[in-house]
Amino acid sequence: MRPTPSPPPIARDRLIQLLDRMKSRRIVVIGDVMLDRYLLGDTNRVSPEAPVPVITVRETRSALGGAANVAANVSAIGASCRLVGAVGDDSHAREIRAELAAAGLDDHLVEISGRPTTTKTRVLARSQQVVRIDEETESPLEGQDQEWLISAALTALADADALVLEDYNKGALTEALITAAMAAARRRGIPVVVDPKFRNFFAYRGATVFKPNRRELEAALGATLDLSGENALQEARARLEVDNLLLTLGSDGMVLVTNDQAVTHIASLAREVFDVSGAGDTVTAWVATALAAGATIREAANLANYAAGLEVAKAGVATVSPGEVLAVHEEKHDAIGRLRRGGVI
């Protein structure tokens, strides 16, 4: 990738101001709600019934996944978060509601009879994943179920400061819901941050920030993306009809493509990568909450980059607090100050 300018560092006073404002914001997250379950154990033998390992489960864990994990990240920032999505009438939905209550999240979930709560169960033996079991129905909601979800979304958005649309192609985000939610956000004049998947990729026209990863963008555009070509990136943003494109690149950081024709490469700040699970959700939550607090798009992307660098150093899907972001910001800029005083830069 051809080097492009990094965004200017956020001054400490400005960072503290933004972090303080973020705690009083009201964020609505709408999308595919999931439960992540983990069965942890050991294996010492092969089953006599089939050539597969026998796992003796020692521990079971559950965590919020999908749009619910984005909401948990917003809550960890200190902001108020309302989660809108669909769950089934089952034990997994009850687990999700318990996790939401423990995290202090405002539950606007709609219960859909006959449709399972989207659940990903991972079986691990000696820290190695053996199999993943998915319980889900991916067909888009329709009829009365869709109307109930639209009603819940509009209620949640009545006094919101930002909207997040978190799409995992599990059927909650239909075109009708996307249209209704974005229209409500426009009436309020609040930012809309989208984490898309392929099915509705071009349905988010007018979004403030559109945040795919490289694979998703290439699949939607039908061609390999030339990241060294600024024109190609701006053409992609224009084709999507969004204000800003924030392209995530894993360990290579992010590229911010803005409506002022600038293309900015934001290098990853991760010092060690333990687990990349959930890093994209962290970026989405921090960008939306920062914009709600009055940050510029470059400030919001910068803050999200700090948070993502911290998240990937943690085991599993994790959240990041404002205190952690402030600490890593001060550590980085203390190091820059020492280099300047030493005449290195």
C-alpha cells in the first residue's frame, strides 16, 4: 500500500473532553443479536462410534455476540446503549437477556416465536477449537415480525445520539427496517455507522460511516481492490453513496476515505495480538460513540484505533474502557516526546 498521511494525534485535553462527553451519549444498536457459547474441556481418546475425539467438558461459558457485543462495547465506554434485535423463545434468549442486564444494557429485543436465537457454540479441547455448532435461521424477517422490530427501533431512536446498524446476514436487518431506521436518524440529525454484510451491502446510502473489511468490499464490488489507488477507494465510496468509508485491514490497520476526497491510512497500534475476535465490533462502537460526542471522523477513527489495539491483546471477545484508551494515548505520546527531546524525530 502506498503510504498516506496518518491522522494528527489527538491532544490530551481534547481526548479527555471527548471521553467525558461519550459517557453521556445515547447509542442505539440495531442488528443481528447472537449468543456465543464455549464448551471447554480435554480429549484423550477417539470415539468408538466414529473417528472423532471424545471431549470431556470441564467448563461452559457464554458471551454476547454480533450486535449484542457491539452494544456491550458501547456500554463499556460508559454510554447508554439500547439494543434492538430479534431472539427466539428459548433458553439462549434468556441467557442473552441476563447478560444484557448484567452489562446494564437497555433491552429492546423482539421475541419471535418459532425462530431460534442465533447461537454459535464452540467446542474447545486443550485451547484448540474442535468444532463449531450454529443454531440459526437466516431468512429475513417479514410480516408482523418485521413490523414489531421496526416499531422497537423507532421507539429506541426517539432521543438517540447515534445509530449503529450491525449486519451479520441473519435476517434482522431487512431493507424495510434499514430504511425506517436511517430515515429516523436523518430526522434527528444523528450519525449512522454501518457494519455491513453482503446481502444488504448497497442498502445503506447516506450512512455517515460505512465500515466493511477488505474481503467484504471486494466481494460486493466484484473486483480486487487496489489499495494503492486513491481514485479506486474514492470511487468505491461514491458508488456506495456514503459520507465516509472506513475500511478495516486487520493487522494492517484501517483506511479512512472521506467525502473531502482524502484517503488516510491509519496504522495498527497493537503491540501484541492475542485474539482478533471482536476487534471490528470495538471499532464500530468507538466510532459511533465518539461521533455522538462531537468528534470529527478522523478523531473518531483515531480513538477506535487505540481501542482496537487494546482489544486484540485480550483473550476472546473483550471490551475496552476509556481509562485504558487514555493510558495508551499518554504512553504513546510520552514516547514521542522522549524521541523529540533526544533529537531522534
